[in-house]
Amino acid sequence: MRTVDIIMKKRSGEVLSAEELQFIIEGYVQGTIPDYQVSALLMAIFFRGMNAAETAALTSLMLNSGDVMNLAGIPGPFVDKHSTGGVGDKISLPLAPIVAACGARVPMMSGRALGHTGGTLDKLESIPGYFTNLSLEQFREGLVHEGFSMTGQTSRVVPADKKLYALRDVTGTVESIPLITASILSKKVAEGAESLVFDVKSGPGAFMKTYEDARALAQSLVSTGTAMGKKVVAVITDMSQPLGNKVGNFFEIEESLDCLEGKGPEDVMSLTYRLGAWMLVASGIADTVAEGERRCAEAVASGKAMELFLKNIRRQGGDVEKMLALRGKFRSPHAQELTAPENGRISFIDAWKIGVAGVYLGVGRNTTEDPVYPDVGFIFEKKAGDMVKKGERIAMVYSKDDESLIPAMELARSSVKIETSLGRQTGKPGSGPASLILEEITAS
């Protein structure tokens, strides 16, 4: 086979065989097929798509390109949640200890910042000393003692996805349903999860901009995951506006601590409990979503979820005392206020623009080699629905340097829409916590 022939075949919209996909995946992992040819194939897939058989074959090949976590001997049930990426989306951080406190095991393999969205690993590594490159034994120990572990991909676990994930980020091929499906499921099956809950984001701040695309991805994840023998639920949620009040790596750690104390922003708390409830239902711990939400709330109120989170930080090398000392104080000196240009009510804050502005600030990456910074991002004091006066502060904006503040602030200012006449609707109305959930999809 020749790589160029496979590229041209997909460019023409033809279906690739399992053997052709195997040739590509094995060659890329082994280093015999270069980045530029795989980039061309990714672009062809982006425009031409893949059918169900191609997607299933790609997922299986990526899964079997490396090691699969062996969790034998650890009592289950094993359940995980995955978000397709958003702005201010720190849900995984409080969610894992909450669900673990309810009796499930949460083997969580997370990623880094991708495009305008943040990465769970980058947020965790903003905690002083915290490391995410766990060995299998370290991963197992966390599951045994705290009920959850947070790790990144190693060179031995789904190496095909590790390489493709980074390449998609810098070639404009992130928003492809078959590529996203194969990427997500290969990691989630490799980490040992028996049940899976997917938070599929929809809106300007998501990779899936439209509800129709988000629904297509949700259905793809549910159908492909079910075919692989997993219990799968997909929850489509609104990502028109930033989630919570804080966007930035350490800032989102702070907000996660707030949630584990039961005092996080209403949108973050409600979505965390809803996704946690589905995890408990999918894993058989709760019979209904209502029961699952109640049990999640009890895990927070009792302090057990916070206790497990702090134990996990210590197990993975983090300095809890230093983290708590930095809470509310770890801020870059390069800062500027985002203020209201006029009197009125904030009707909309564009999550996509805030996410891109965050890349300028140092929250995310333009290339895979770019560093990220722990003490930069947005801290919102006003959100959609709030009244503001001209000159009143909407958010504090923190940057890696003064130069980067210029393009970031331009985007941030243009992200805010204000109604000056309360009888007239402009922009997209603010969405409260109840409207964050657009649809819930199960195999049945």
C-alpha cells in the first residue's frame, strides 16, 4: 500500500478498508508515515467523513495500538465521564471525587488544552507538585484508596491517539465526528471504564457549534460505545457562554474547591450533580437520576468528596497546604479590568471569544510546544442576566505578559452583549443552569 493512495481515496469520498486504516495507524505510530501525510488524511476525513464501519475500525485500531489498563483485582463498578471540551469546564475535577464518594471507581484519563478549550491535565498540574504521568501501579493505587485516579496518556496507552490528538489541534481538524468518536472511545475503553457518560457540548464555545452536530456526535458515541459492550449515556449541554465564574488553570482549581464545599456557581453545581447522577445510574449504584443527584449532594455535604480530592492531590505529589495558601491569591501581575461599555443587562458572553482570548493570555496553546500558565485567565464578577452600569467591572483579566493583553482584551470586549432597552432582546439570551441540558441520550 501507499499512503498517498489512501489519502486520495478518502479525498474522493470513498470508504477506507480496515486494512488501509491499519496500515496508516501502525505506520504513524512506528514513525514510517510522516506528520504531513497524516495531516492530509485528517483533512480529507474532516471534509469527507467516515461511515460507521470505518469509525468502529479506527476506534479499535487506536485502542489496540498500545496497552490497555489492567484493573483486575479491584472491585468495581468502573465508570467515567468525558467532556468534548468547553470554556471554564472544570466539571471533571469535582465530579470524580463526588462519584467516588458514592461508591464507584472512576478511572480518568484526561487530555490537555485543545484549541480554545482548556485541558484537565493542565488544570491539575497548576497545583504545586501534582503529577499526571502515572504508572499503571500508581493508577491502580489511586482507584483502590480514593476511588479515582487522574492520569494522562502515556506512550504505551493509545499511542495512536496521543499523536493524532496533538496533530488535530494544529491542523484545524478537531471538529470531526468520526475522529472525535475514535479518539474519545479508544481512551475510555483503554482506561478500563465499564460505563461511560459523555458531556457533549453544543454552541459557540464548543467544537460542535450547532445542536445538530452535537446530537450527531452524541449518537455516534452512544452507538459505537454500546457496540463495544459499554453502558453509555450522552448528555448534550449548552456551551454558548463560559461555565462558572472562572476560566484559567489554577482559577478553575479554586472553583472546583468551591464546588466540593457546596458553594460553587449554580451552573457548575447543577451540571456536576446531573452528570454524576447519570454515572451512578449507568454503573448500577442508583436506580434513578433523582436518586443519583441526591447521593451526589450528600457526598458534598458530608465532606467526603472533598476529603477524597485532597487525598488524591497528596497521592499524586501535590502540596495541599501550598495550594490552599495560594487560593484566591495566585494571580499574574499582568492584569486589566473588563468593564461595561454602557448601562444595561448582560444578555450574552461569547464562550468562543473568551476561549480564544484565553489562548492569548496563556491559558491554552497555539501549538503543541506552547507552555501554559497557571495564574492567568478570567475571573468574572458579572454574568448573563446581571445588571451593570457603564464602567462597572465585569471581569478581571490576567495575562502572561502585557503584550498579550492587547488582543485578548479586544476579543473579551467584543464577547459581551448588553441590552440597553430591557424590552428588547439582543444577542443570545443568558442561559440559566436549568437550560444547560439540551438532551439526554441512552442506548434505549
